[in-house]
Amino acid sequence: MTSLNPTSRRTARRRFAMLSLVAAALVGSASATPVTAAPSYQRISGEGSSWSANAIDAMRVNVEQFGIIVNYNATGSTAGRKTFLNGTVDFAASDIPFQFQPEDGSAPENPAPGSYAYMPVTAGGTAFMYNLKINGQRVTNLRLSGENVSKIFTGAIKAWNDPALQADNPGITLPARNIVPVVRAEGSGSTQQFTAWMIATHPEVWQEYCERSGRAPSCGPTSFYPTVTGMISQSGDLGVSEYVKQSFAEGAIGYVNYSYALSAEFPVVKMLNAAGFYTEPTPNNVAVSLLKSRINTDESNPAKYLTQDLSGVYTDTDPRSYQLSSYSYLILPTKVAGQFNEAKGLTLGAFAYYAMCQAQQSSASLGYSPMPVNLVEASFEQIRKIPGVQVQDIDIRQCKNPTFSADGTNVLANNAAQPQACDKQGVGMCPTGTGGLPNVPTAVTASSVGSPTPGSPTPATPTPGSPTPGTPTPGSPTPGTPTPGSPTPGTPTPGTPTVNTILDATGAPVDAVTGAPVDPTGVPVVVVGVDPAACDPDTGVCGGGAGQTADAPTAGGAVGPITATTLAKSSAWDASLALVLLIVILTVGVVLAPALAWRFFNEARTS
Amino acid sequence: MTTTLRPTTPHGGAPDTPRTLSLRLGRSDKIFTRGTFASGMIVLSIMGAVGFFLTLESTDALGKVGFGFLTTSVWEPDRGVFGIKAVVTFTILIALVAVAIALPISIATALFIAEIAPRRLRSLLVSLVDLMAAVPSVVYGLWGAFLMQGQVIGVSRWINTWFSWIPLFKVEGADPSNPLSNATVYTASTFVAGVVVAMMVIPIQCVVMREVFSQVPPGEREGAFALGSTRWGMIRVVTIPFGRGGIIGGTMLGLGRALGETIAVYMVISSRFDVSFNVLEAGSNSVSALIALRYGEASEFGLSALFAAGLSLFMITLVVNFVASWFVSRSRSGASSDA
Amino acid sequence: MTSTLRADPIATDQHVDEPQPPNAGRSTTLWASTTIPRSDVRRAAPSRRPIRSWSKRDMQLLAGVALSSICTTLLIFGRLTSWNGKVGFAIVTFLVFLVIYAVLSSLTENRPAVIDRVMTVLLASAAIVAIVALASVIFYTFGRGWSALRHLNFYTEDLRVTGPEQDLDIGGVLHAIVGTTIIMVMALVLTVPVAITCAVYLTESKSRAVNAVRTIVTAMTALPSIVAGLFVFATWVLVFGFPRSGLAASIAISIMMLPIIIRSADVVLRLVPGSLREAAAALGAPQWRTVWHVVLPTARSGLTTSVILGVARGIGETAPVLLTSGYATSLNLDPSQNPMASLPLTVFKLVSSGQDNQVARGFGAASVLMAIVLVLFVTARVLGGRPAGRLSPRQARRRVAQSASDLVRIDALRAARVETNVIAAPRPPAREAFSHGSTQKEHP
């Protein structure tokens, strides 16, 4: 009945007026905030590869200065191509072309002919990022042959101390930890590249796994990694790198783009190439490797034009090459359809020009390899096919692309450093860190460090992955860079920050992270000065009682071959447990006995 | 309160014969009636459309695999091999773990609020529990992924160490006697997801139970006290039997919520498609997480398969919710609770 | 459980209130207005007596036991068995506490009393666990988000030029805040009118379809939000070909919110005392006036609460937005096209990126989201703290003043009628009103 009353009606009206004022102010303030975009540019959105997402995100951020607003969702290459087909995005990013005849049993993708064009946007390497410690020291120089990588990701090799892995890494004693392969959960181009490589190089390993995982008979390259128990699947390169990064994920290894290992500040596996060298996918190495990729130049067939054939990369005998190098593509619409129109085409064109020209300058710093000149030129032609595009006449030399040279060869590849001599198979092992931890060397046994070949060239360009060994940068953000033998008392070391001790089976406390035995005060017990030869090859644990117990700060600070003390192995429910129970009962008994006794006497007296 | 309507015969005399009533609506009321009826029909049709569309979309996939849909665990619709055995098993496992954790806490909290807490504390607690229900699930997901995961690993390892002889707590690949064994075998597990979902289930169960417990007839309570019962004795013989329907109904409601949770589970688990009842083991799945993971890259048929999965999830929650409502409404206490 | 609302014998017994004398204290008491009967289903239960208060001795005992249990556990943990870990410490302390408390209580109490005490401690500790968990969720979120929250730019900028590694003094979540606001406002515009009219239909109509609608609505509250999102994605986006946008997201959220709001509004409207409707009908009001001027205003606070709680639920939904709108890093004011970020989705995307600053931003966004939910929640508490028909002091004062002025007006009218000697004839369509009233009877 209130609203019958004129006064309340007035208040209602006033309230409404106020509300609308507030709403208007909200909208007004909101619309006033963004930088007034150049009127001609419309917001565009894309979706797809997470492998190339770091590069595309950098471009996205940089084109904002021109008033171009790009939304990019790294949902995986498969999802990118799918949403492109659905017409719900303006462009897609995918590591692989449309799958007209997928060999893994998934549904064929059938884009309308002539409705799209591929544009190679960046290149890079699929790196294997791992989380492995030996006695609290992060391993940063792991090396693996292609066969071992395949076997790890097919569950054929289950433990880090497998003799096959140990053979790749003569300088370090790998621990008896289980390997946790981390793979992509959703449809992903890098999964497809990885499986294609595996099928090309180690078909029997893959075939066996394909049957074991229940995927057979569709055992072709797949975007959906088949999993078995013991594997972890995560969404996106980010999901994988995030998982591997966790402190609890020790023993994990996952495949991501090299740039993710850089930003996660984690090492990557050096993989054995056809020349017998262990290399990592630095931008230079990728540039070298991709010289051997065959690009389809049949312009009459847009379904194939500019796509890559990587079989030459797998067998490249350049000592610098990295086998899992590849290009990643933008898929551009060439017809107006779905939500895409000519106004968006104008924006997309400008974005694509930027991506192919200016953006290539900075991609090496992110961990990607810039496009060579022939692909940039071809891409410019592809951009012309976007409806509504404003064709730009770009002087290609103004792009400052680090690969361009006057004679047309790839500068980046020309300048790529030769691998160190110790990276050669069978000649020991380099202590140099890799990936995101180039300045964190891992101690290797002296005999295994190969003597540097006099003629081996020093790195010409200071790429993140190839620092000179033995020169840790001071002030590096990552812990654990002390020089051998120098105790650093008082400073936090890898051993101490994680005093998250839990009980192991015996009731003996064990550091939750490192698995090293801990003394009751929570400080890891470490024994220094043990002959590395005394290490147990099965557990990676070095025994020998002759060491002296040292405090963790000193011990953790030393890079010399540190080894833990003996580990009591026993099952649950044993004597030590009984002892613990006894202690608990006795302690509580000590507290309660007086009270119970008092009661007993009281009752005795009263009765 | 409608009892006064019937004309009574206060002064004696001849009893009234009921008048025949007829209803002739005015124009305004006709508009009103039709308007509200229309809105009811709109809602009916929207909801009907959702249900119909779900069924329609999923017939394609269901028609292809038939009963295999229930017995296949892998999810590869494009190869024609897909089923919800694994995802539904994991979904139910997560929900059961969540309810198993939440149930004791929510019953005890509800009893505490209804029977023990002083009046002031009571209203505060009621507000806090309601607030717990209002916290967005993504926040619980954050909490689970960033804070709980680390804590739960220790608990999982402990349970696994001592109780691995129970099949439920076995962990493939875990070796408690080996200090170097990976902590990863305990991460992203059904158990971790269950702990996170439990946080969302607690308030839902607690609200229903508290409401039911607070309706215990004071006469019966005081009768119990008068017979010399302690408070716990009274709770045991009066409150809990009285609220049994509410306890069961609230539990089921919580289960319904736990089954449908998406993002918090998605943030915590690592998906797997082989059925495993080892709740502590790494890897789990849920129907909603499957949809969130695969909708973008699904082909037309794959989408139909996802719809079939969504439909089956909907069916399960539907049954659970209806059973919950039935229990609550049938119980002595739950008549007016809005469950 | 819908139709049995008033069928419960206990409830009925309790809620038959003695009718208020119609004219009692018409200008002094707050309860004088005819629209405010005291009866209310939930409140009417006779108040309980406090059973026991804690004596000083109990408190001393508890404190002593707590102290000794902590000391004992410290002894066991730190000195004797060298255990570690907070969780283990808490659990052992608790167990030791229970044992010591039971034993010490047994010194003075008999068995049932000891059990009573131990159970009381157990129940209380469960409540504490729940509260601690809630507090840890809230404080952990705010704590980790604080580094982002304390920068003003966090609220005034979006992430369009912000790379993941950039410092926290660049970029913010304005796009998500605005996106959430737009999506929720649109969802409300779509939902509230339909939901309230539908709830009115459920409570006021005698149509046979009511039960069908109610069943369907109840069923649809079980609809998982992701399925709602999938539905909109498949129809709106894929079949109809509309772009993924804020509008699509708000449709999905509407579908999810609609049954929730309808159901709680239905409950609230059913709590409006039937006597009010009867009174209105008896005064000759047609049904729509009864609803518009009596039922809805009476239940206003409850309706507001149900809407707000629906919003609180919808605003935190991530999955439907993920499917139907997609994530965007820049401010988008156009809900009809292009992705529009919402807060929960932003949280999800930011924290999954893993870089420290992005995670801090994600937690900051989660804090903002939670602050919004908190505000909504407190608003709902303040508005909905009172059951249907109970007024706030201010509303009551206004109502009294209104009644008083009505009385003056009626008196004046009557005086005028007496003057002109017009005898008020009974209104002809009284039958209509009566028949309305009789329909209000509840069925068992």
C-alpha cells in the first residue's frame, strides 16, 4: 500500500533517478577510461596454440599502442582451429595445419576451400622441462637421447636412475626417483609435433605404447596424448610448466615451448641430435635446424601452401640442430564469414603486418626464433588475402629482423654457436645450466668433463642457453649458484627454505621436498666429502660413513658432489612405531596419572 | 491461518449452508492472471527447451554407442569410442569424498549452532555459514590449488603409508618406504578435489540441518531434560531422530552440489580416463571438467557426446536433488524448509 | 515439500495466532497497521530456554586442559619423537586434549556427564574447524592479493598492455569488474521480471499447471552451471551464429539463476500470511492489486534477498562465462560481440598463468570478487534479516504515519458522507472479492 502514498511514490521516483544517475556515471566513467582507439580499428579476437602464446601475447601487448585491441586465448591448437571453423574467432593460431585426414581417429576438419590462409608467425623448439634434484641441488644439465625421451613419455623408462638415462649423463648420479611425465590434457599442436617426431624416429616405441594405451589401431600423429597411469595431464603449455615447477613435482618432466622454461626459470633437457651432440632449443639452434625444414611452396593449393615438412630436421647433421624445432602458424580468414567482417579484416591485417615485421625483433628474447626472410615475404603475400586489409608496402629491411642479411642467408643461423665439446656424446658432460637457469651449473664428476676442444668456437651471441661455463652471474635471481667449496653461512640455500618435514615410513623424519633425512630440528642432514664413486647406482644415494655431519647452510652451499647419509628402509608397523606409541602413551600417562591416582585414593577413602 | 475463512455459527441457530461460489474475473484480473500464467509458461518453456535440447543433442551420440556409453571409460568420440564410465565414477568419487569430509563437520556445526551455541554466537555462526555458501567456487579452487594441495599431500602420504591395505587408499607407484618416492603421485587426486568440494558442501548441508534441528519441538527437548538427560543425551534421543530426514536430505543436497561443481575441480585435478578407485592417486576427472576441457575442440559429434555426458550428469543431480527434497519434506521436521 | 508447507500439525498448531484487535493502539504501537500481522511461520515457535551456562569451574578446567594438552604435545613432538608438521601437531593436540579432558572430568562427574562434555567439545570444535577453514579461505585470498590490491591502478586499468612479467603498478582488472557488472546487470534484467512473476504465478494461481512448473523449476535447480553454459554455447553461438559475447554469458547465467531465484522467491511469497491476502480481498481489491500492493511489498525484503543471493551465486560462476564469452584482457563495453571478461574467469586465467605477478593479480581479482559478494551478502542480510511483513523501524514509522493520515482522510470522508446523508451501499461486486478470498485457502 505504500506506493499508493504520493510521498513514497516520490521517493521511489527519486531513488530511480539516483540509480539511473549512478548507472550513467558508471557507464560514462567506464567509456572514458580506455585510450581512444583509432576509429578505424575494431577489436579482434583469436584463439589457439599455447605453444606460440608467449610470442603472440607480446605482439598483442605491443600493438595496443596503435589502438589495435586483440584478445588471444591460448586454449590449444585444436581448439583454435575448431573455433575458427565455427566462426567464433577472427583468427586462429595453430602449430599444425588443418587435419583433413587425421591419423589418430579424430574427426577430419574440413574448412571451406579458400576461406583461410596459413601464415607462419614464429618458430621455436619444443623443450623438455624437468624438475630434478640430487640431494637438494637442482640438476640443470640433464641430457637425453631421442630414444630415451620417447621411452620416458611412453612409460618404458620409469625411473631416473635407469641405466639408459645414466648412460646419457655420465657426470651425475641420477636419483632413484620415479619419472612423472607431464603431458597436455587437451588437443595440442605440440603434442602432434612431438608424436609425429616420435613416430618418425622411434616408431617401435610409439607403436608399443599406442597399443598399450588402447589407442590402437589409430596410431598416427595425434593432438591428444594418450595417457596411462602415472602420467599427469595438464591444460596448455602453462599448465604443464606450472605443474613441473611445483616443489612437490620433483621427478616430473613435461614438454613445453622453450619460452615457458625461460619464464619459469627452469632447465630443459639437452637432446641428442643426429650429429651426436646434445643441444637445447635456443633461438639460434632452432634457426639452424629449421634450415632443413621443407616449406610447401605450391601457392595453388592453399590447404598446403607454407606448411612445413620437418622430416629433414629430425635427421639434420648440423651439430647445433635441435630435432623438435618447428614453425607455428596463424590461420587467417580470407572470406567474410561468421563474426568476421571487413572492418575486422583491416585490424587483423595491421596486426599481422606487425607480427611479421616489427614483432620479429624481440621474439628471440622470449625464446622464440624469428622468421627467415623468405617466410616473411610469403607471409606478406598471405596477408593481402584478408578481406578488408589495408595493404602496406613494407620495406623488409626496416623490420630489423635479426635473421635478415644482405645475401639472404639466415644471420641467426650463421651466428649460432657450435656446441661445447663436452656436449658431444660419449665425451663426458658439461656442467652448464640450460633453459631458464643458464647460470646455474650442476656439478659433474671431474673425469666426465670433456676437455674443451681448442678449435671449438665460443658463442657469438649471448643467447640465454649458451653461457660460458663456470661464470655464474652474481645476483642471479635463482638460488644455488655458489662456487664449489665456498661455504655461504647464513644465506638461504636450496636445502633450508623448505623445512616441511614429514614422517617417512619408519617414523624417521624426512624432508618433504628433497626426501633427504632430516634431523629433529628440521635441518637436513648432509654428509660432505664422500667419494662420489661410493654412490649407490640404484638409489643415487651415496653411502660411506666416513663423512662428517655438517650444517645445511654450509653443505647446501657447496656444489661439490654432495651425498646424503644412509637411508633407513623399512615398512610400516615396526619397532620404531611401537616405540613412538609407547612414548605417547607414557607422556599422556605422566600427565594423567596423578589425577587418576587422586581419584582412586579419594574413592578408596570415601568407601 | 486460513481457518477463519469458513463462516462459523457463533450464535447458534441454523447452520449455514455453503454458498455456491463462482468466480468472474474483472478485466484487470484477467490480464493479471494471463500475465502470470504466461510467465510461468515462459519459464516452463525455457527450462523445457534446455532439457529438450540436451536430449536432442545427445541422441546423436547416444544412438551411436548405445549402452556402451555407460561402460566405456575412454573419451574419444571421433573414433566412436567414448563413454562416461570413468568420468562419472570419478565425479561420484569426488562427491562422495567431499560428503564424507563435510558430513561430520556440517552435522556437528549444525548441532552446535542449534543446541549449544549461546544466542549471540548463534546468529554470528549462522551468518558465517551462509557466507561460506556465498564464496565463489573459483575462490575455493584457488584455495585448494595453492594452499591445500601442499598440505593434503602430507595427509595423503600418511594415509597411504598406514592404510594402503585398504584398496581405496592404495596408490599406484607410491612406495612409502622410499623417501625418494615422488610426491606427485598424491597430487591432483580425487581426494584433493574432494577436500576442496567439501568446503562448498559444508554450508549447504549445514543450512538444511540447522533449520531442521531448530524446529525440534521444545516440549520434547524439555521433556528429555526433565527426565534427567544431559544435553548430549537430549541431542541423541530427540534432536537427531527428529532431524533425521533433514540430515539425509541435506546430505543429498550437498551431494548434488558436489556433483555439478566445475571450476574448482578443474583447477585441482589432472584428468585421466582409466577408472581407478584409489582416491589418493594422482589424476581424477569429472563430467563438468571434461566439458570445460573439451568443448572448444569438439567436433560436431564430439559436442553431441559432451551433451550426452552433460545430460547424464544432469540426470544424476536431478535424481539426487529429488530424493533430497523427498526426504526433507517427508521428515517430521522438514516440512517448511526450503530444501 | 511444497504443498505440505502448512500441513504439518505442529506448524499449524503453533501458528494460529490470536487475531489482533483491529484498533488496538492505532497511533502508538508500531504494529497497529492492518498490514502487519504478527504471524510468521518460522518465527512463531516458542522460544527455547537456555539450558545451561558455563560455570567458572568449567572454564578453568577447559583452560587447564588446553594448556596441558599443548604442553604434552610439544613434549611429544619436539623432544621425544621429533615429529613435525602443523597438521599433525593440531590433530595430536586435539586428541590429547580430549583424553585429558575426559579423564579430568571423570574425577568429578559421572559417565553421562563426561560423555556430554566430550561431545560438546567435539561439536564445538567442528564449528571451529568450519570457521577456521572459511577464515583461511578469505584471509589467504586477501593476503596473496594484497600486493596487487594496494595499487590504485589495479582498479582503473585493464590488462591490455600488461605482459605477465610486468610489475603490479601497471595493469589491473577494470575490464573484469566492468564485464562482471555488465553481465550481471543484463542477467538481472533478463531474470528478475520473469522470476518474480513466475513466483507470483506459483503462489497465487490456482491453475493446474502450477505443479508442473514448480516441479520443472525444482528440477532445473539441479542443472549444473556448465551444462547451462554448454546449452547456450551450442544454441546461441553455434546454431544461431551469434558471436561469443557478454550477452551470451548473461543468457547462460540467467538460465542458471532463474530457477534458483524462482524457488527462493516462491518460498518467500508463500510465507506471506494468507490473512493479508484475505484482508485485501475482503476490502474488494482485485487480485492484481492484492499482489501488487499487499503481497509483494510484504515480501519485499525476502524477495530482495532471494534476488541478491541468486546474484551472489551467479556472479561467482566461471564455467558458463568460459564457454559462452571467453576471456579478454581489455575493457569491452559492447556486450553484443567480442569476449567480455568476468571476474571469476579472470581469476581463473590469471592464476593459471603461474607467473608471480599474474598470480598476485589473480588473487587480487579474487579478493575484489569476494568483496563484491560480501557486500551483496551483507546487503541481503540487512534487508532479509526480517521475515516477510516485519518492518524496519523507519518503514514502521512511515507506515504508522501513513495509517494516521489515512484515518484522517477516512474520518473526513465519513464526516462528509454523514453531512450529505449518503448511506454507503455495499459494493455490488463483493462476491468477486469474497471468492478471491476463499481461494487463498491452503490445501493440505
